[in-house]
Amino acid sequence: MNDAGRSRSSLFLMEMIVTILFFSLAAAVCVKCFVSAHMMGKETYELNHAIAIATGYAEVMRGTAGDIDSIMEVFPYAIKGDDSYIMLFYDEEFNPCEAERAVYAGDVTLTPNGAVQNMHIKIVRADDASVIYELDATKYMNSARG
């Protein structure tokens, strides 16, 4: 009877070890799912804001004269590079900020092409310059309207 008791104890202990191992693996899978969901949510947050900002730049170009100066009137916090380039900086909540605190940046490049003004907009992460969203927009420059 003594050997039978030890046998049952060791069998019970092995079952407990297998059960703990199984639940540990299940917990690891659940944690991985939660981390993946969090990262996906952050990427979606960035993409949604980047799309809204890039679309805003394109709408301003289409609704104004379409040159850098008219865009600078709407976005006074932008930094003008030359007559065809501006850069804008945003914090972690996509609020405009100065370059030192920037988490995201928006690059806007205008390229005249005859009667057409092309705009290339790129929203990037400031730390590694990885592109979040890019948008190309075009405006017909009617000389009678400006």
C-alpha cells in the first residue's frame, strides 16, 4: 500500500506539472495576442491621423492659390525649406509642435508641371524617418483664378 500511495502521489504531481505547463503556454499565447492588438491599435492610430493630416494639406492646396506661401498662411507653424518644400512637426498626439519635441513630421513638396501643380505629402516618424502615409495631389492652375 505504501508503494501504491507513492505511485499515486508521483502521478498526481506529474499531472499537475503538465497542467501548469499547459496553462503557462496558454498564458504566453494570450499575452502575445494582447501585445499584438496593442501594436496594431497604435499603428492604426498613427495611420488615421496621418491620413487626416495629409488630406488636410491637399485640401488646402486645392482651395488656395496652390503655392507654398498660401499654404504657409493656413499652417503658420510650418517651416519653409524653399519655394517648393515645407516641413511640419507633430507631437505624440499629432498636435503641431516645434522640431525638438516632434514625434511625427510632415514633408510637403510642390512641383509645378505646366498648368498643373503637383503636391507630394509624406507623413513620417521623426525618430527613424519611417513612412506612415504618402499622398500625391494635383491642382490645375488656371491663370485667371490664380
